Amino acid sequence: MRAYRYRYAVYGFLIAASYCGLLFVLHYIVSDGTPGQLLREFPAAAILVFVSLPVCLITGYLLGAERDRRKATALLNEKYEQQSESLEELSALLAHSEEMRQMAGIAAGEMKHPLTSIVGYALTLREYWDKFDDEKKRAFVDYIKISSSRLEAMSNDLLRIMELSKGFPRPQIVSMNLNEIIDEVCGTLEDIYAERGLRIALRFHGDIPLMQSDPSQFFDLCYNLLDICMRCSEDNNMISVWCSFKAPKLTLHLRCHKSALGSREIVAIRIWPPQEKETEMATLSMEYRLASAMVRETGGELRLETVGESGFSFFISFFEDR
């Protein structure tokens, strides 16, 4: 750090010595006098020689010290910027980890309900197997099947959250048939919510081309958003699903016509983190947050809009050139 101050001090001394030497040479050329004669005959020259050497030496030292200071300041600023960037990255990483932890906690808590139902139905069926008729047995098996579907969906959400916590994994890009996947999602959720009298009206506008994406990820995305619509809907109502393609955009539209939630609660689904972690709203927020992350990963767009006093719609758009 002190290289410049000493280097400049030497430069200053050499300049002063060169100037004095030039003065002696010129005096010799003009008057054939020696340096000693010059110093004796001209006291001002002597003062100039003896003063210029230390002055130039000190001046060079000070200039070098100033450059050392600027260099040290630049290094400190660079280190400060690096530390600030590292701190921002660490803060973002901690915030992301906390978000994933909260989402995983909500998903794990939600898994308890279908798991408890499966165990309860299985134990009841085992205990009263001989007393139940075939219709009653089939009903219990259907209940177990529905709870298993719900448990599988929450397990998929938990796996997606674990993937997000490690960064976006490379999706398995293949040609997939959207009609089949959406139809499968609708059938699964209709079975789960059949007890509440909820139905899904599915409509495809025109020919839907094959899409290059990850089928399992697209299934989870559609499931989460449609599950939000089914959870929020009042009993004995219809959920509408439209799918259309107009190059280069494919649009999936999901609508809950009559929600049991108010408009403020619907908008609150987008707020993260939720104020209360073990509530229905927390589950809705987690599903929406996870769906938003999956849409961003595929380069699409997700939009939530309220419709009327209690309805709402999801619009998911995908683009061919992304």
C-alpha cells in the first residue's frame, strides 16, 4: 500500500537532482565555472539547490501518499460492494428458505386430513367388514380412494416445494396433450368434491395443439388452481374451465361463479405469507404461490381477477416462443 509514496519520493528527488545538475552544466558552459564557484558567487543558487531537493522529495512523497489513499479507498469500496452483494444474496436466500419452510409446513399440515381419513375408513371397514353390504363397502372404498387422491396431490405439492427450495429443476420437456391432462384433473377433483355437489363444465374452443412442457408439472399447476376454485365455491355449484388457442398464445381460464369468500378474501389469496398458518386461507395462499412459481418457470403468465360480488377467475397464458 506504500509503494506509490516511496516511488514518488524517489521520482521527486531525481527531478530535483536533474534540475540542479542541469543548472551546474549550464553554468559551466556559459562561464567555465565549477559548481563550487557557482554556489559561492550566487548564494541564491545555493539556496535553490539545497531547498529544491527536500521540497521535491517531500512533494513526491505526499503525492504518492494521496494516490495510495485513493487506491485504498477504491479497494475498501470494492470490498464493501462485494459484501453488500453477498449480504443481499444471503438475505434473499434466507427469505427464500423461510418461504419454502412455511409452504412445506402448510402442505405437511394439510396432509394430515386425508391421511387421518384413510386410516379411519380403513379401520372402520376392517372392523365392520362382515356387517357391511357390498354397497356400503364400495362407498368406504370410494372414500379411501378420494382421500388417497387428496393425499397424493398434497404429496406432489410438497415435492414441488422441495424442488423449489433447491432452485428450479430441469423440467422433463415432452409433447403433451393438454386436453387429456385437463380432463384428468377435472375428473379427479370432481370425485373429491362430489359430496359437496360441485361439478366442472369443461370446454375446449377449437383445436388445442400439442404443447412442449412437463406433463406432471402442468397437471400439478392445473390441479392447484382448480382446487382453489373448488374449495372456495359454494356447495352445489358449477366451476367452468375453458381452454383456447390463438397463436402464439394458449389460454386456460378457470372460473368460480359463486364463491363462499368475499372479494377481499379472494384478493388475499395472492398475499404471502399468510397471517395465520393453519387455516384454509393459508392452504389457498400456498397453492396459489406454488402455482405462480410453476407458471413463471414455464415462461407463462398467471392472473387472478374478481368477477361480480363473489366470483373470481384464473387466467393462465402460455406462449409458443417461450
